[in-house]
Amino acid sequence: MTQKYDKEFKINAVKVYLSNDKSIEKIALDLGISRASLGHWIKQYRREGERSFPGSGHVVEEELRALKRELYLVRQERDILKNHLNGTPFPNK
């Protein structure tokens, strides 16, 4: 099973490497991660800085889906109330 590390852990691991004269191998061993993972994180951090490691996006997608659903329901409620105030009968479903 692949281990998942959060953004904060990755950035901290990279900063340990950048602020230290230890080898990637030594730092990876100390942190209990693979040398390849740390090397990949370093490259990505050098390219993208603090914007590195945005995550999978699943949380954002779920939140967006929930917000769209809520917006749909609020619009329905608004339309029902607006129609009621204008004397239009409630829609039958």
C-alpha cells in the first residue's frame, strides 16, 4: 500500500534537506521515506515553491458538489416563495 503524506509533511521534509548539508538518502532514512519520494518532492518544490503538493482534489470536488446541490435547493425555495408572493400557485411535483 502506498503511504500518503500531507502537504505540510512534504514541505517540511524538503526544507530539512534545503537547510541541511545531509544527503537525500540520510534525510529520507531519518524521516522513514524513500529517497525517490524525497527527490521528487524536492524537484517539485523547486519548480512550484509553496504551491507544490496541492493534494488529490477529492475534498474540493466533494465540497463543490455539495455547494452546487445547496445552491439548487436554495434557488428552488426562492422560486417557490417568489411565485407565492406573485399569486402563482405552488408547483406540483
